[in-house]
Amino acid sequence: MAVNSTPESPLPVGEVSRLIGGWIDRLGAVWVEGQITQLSRRPGAGVVFLTLRDPSYDVSVSVTCYRQVFDAVADVVGEGARVVVHAKPEWYAPRGQLSLRAAEIKPVGVGELLARLEQLKKALAREGLFAAERKKALPFLPQLIGLVCGRASAAERDVLENARHRWPAVRFEVRNVPVQGVHAVPQVVQAVKELDALDDVDVIVVARGGGSVEDLLPFSDEQLVRAIAACRTPVVSAIGHEPDSPLLDLVADLRASTPTDAAKKVVPDVGEEYERVRLLRDRARRCVAAFVDREERGLAHALARPSLQDPHRMIEERAEQVTALLERGRRALRHHLDRADSELTHTHARVVALSPAATLKRGYAVLQRAGGHAVRDPGEVEPGETLRARVSEGDFSVRVDA
């Protein structure tokens, strides 16, 4: 329930602390999981003090328990261990501090950790964070590589030395962070985000050596997995050795079995590239030589054709054909004209033979009336009518007698 207070009627600090303690008391006992970061067991003291931390969200809470409660698990629990605590929240009013009073502590076993990781893996897979279509291709030759690893670690040395041996001009932007323990997750997440925000970084490599399941737990943390999934820069996972498989391997754009393998996959080998260039150059030279040789053979074959060896031969052959055709045409035309002339002569002779003039030359005469009409019947003329007599050499007038 809310407490009414005003500037004129404020609550004393003690009253506020008492009310907070009352509210916390109503929470009751709860089971809490976390990682032990600080452990204090003073000799002879009946109470053990420890700090329980949630590495995913960078939250810690103080825990106290009686010595006999902690002694039950003292042989298997220490700093860095993950435990489940059955505790009741307590509020220490004089100092305004919240703590947990543990009545039972249980270590989290490897089998239980693996089961929880499997559940988290399935949940993230359902969201599509491990889908192949989300993965980005690595650049052929990155100019600047972001590296997240432990300080002065073997993983850092393996990545740097092997990458520079393969491609001496490659540059690195290194972020040294804890790679195990309670501070690993937030600092790895921060380092990845910083490198992803740099425009010059072409690819990010997250590397560490092998270790136990507990040592590699930070790289299966949900917060880190989501941070990697949100990166716009391609990310390479190089965690542990071949059998190790944290969730980071599934969300990364490329998984490398070891840090050395990551260096081999991120940058090309300069010697191999020189050899590839040499082979491609030789192949191109052979292709060009084969092309030129093929074209030379085609040109030689074309030049060997008669039309190119003696280009005037075809014209001369055609000229002879044209001359023969011209002469043939002339002969045909002369023959046609001669035949037409002969026919014309014969026709002219027949016309002359059948013409009235020829008849007149044989002594015949044609009588014509005044209108020019030839007289064919004696009944056509009248006595005393004057007719025109036409003979071969001229004409004259005659009169019709009764």
C-alpha cells in the first residue's frame, strides 16, 4: 500500500526503512540462482558472507548463511561457482541494506547446466537467431579486424601471429576483456558493441582457448548471443577447441574450430594468392594465345581461297560470260530482224499484187460517179450521166450512152 506523505508531513528515515523492511518481509523465501563472486569465511565465525551475481544483467546481491549451511557444500562450491540458493530477503534497517539469508545452497551441476543451455538454444532457434539466411558473408580481404580476447592470452597470440603470417598488411583493433568469470559477459558484450560501431572494422573475431563447460558459460549467455545477432559487422566465433560448442558458435556468421583456424578463415594467404594470380595469368596467356592461333588459322584459310588469291579472276570469268551473252543477244536480234524483214517483204509483195493499182496496170479501169462511188452495177447509172474513168496512168471523163 502506498504511504501518504507531504512536504509538510514527511516520513522519518527510520519509518521509511521500517516500511521497506515490512514490504520485503512479505516476499517470503525464494529460490535464487547466481554465481558466487566473493566468499568470506572468517575462522571461528558462525556466519559466512558471500556475493551472488547475475552475469547476464550485471546485478549482485549479498547473501549470508550459517556456517553449517555452507559447510554442507564447501567441498564443491567456491568463488566462480554457480549455485541455487533457497533464501529469504532481509532488510537491515540501520544501514538500509538488502541481503538474502540462505537456508540451503545447492551447486548447479554440469548436467543441469547443459540442460538449461539446451532449453535456451531451442528458444533462441525458434526466434530465428541461428537461421542461415541471417548470416553475413565475410569480406575477401578485411583491412581492419576487431579482436575480442583475453589479455596476453594464447588465443590472442595465435590469431595475431597466424593472420599476419598469412597477410602481413592486415591490421587489428584489439579489445582485451575477461573471458571467464562474472565480469566476462558484460565486458565482452561492450567490446563487441564498440567494435561494431567502428566503420573501419570489417570483421569481428571473438576468441579464447579451451576450457571446461563452466569456463565457457559466458559464451552461451543469452545477452551475448543477442548482442552478436544484432551486429551489422560479420562475427567469427573462435571459442575453445573442436569439441567445444557454445551458443556463440551458432549465432556467429562463421564458426572457427580454434583461434588459429579463425586467422586462416578471416584473411587469405598471401603466398596462395600470389600462386592463384600466377595460375590465372598463365591461364589467361594460354587463352589469348589459343585465340590468336585460332584466328590466324582462320585468316590463313580465308586467304587460301581462290577469291582472295586472285580477286580479278571472278570478274574476268563474269566478263567472258557477259561478252558471250552480249554476242548471243546480238545474233538473236539479227536473226529476228532478218526474219521480220523477210516477212515484211513477202507481205509487201502480196499487198502490191492484190492492190487496185496493180489491177489497173493490167489494163483495167474503175468508173466512179460524181460522189466518188465506184460503179459495180450498170443499173446504178443513168443515161447521159458523166462518170469518171480511172486508169493506171490517170483518169478521164466518160458519158453514159443509152
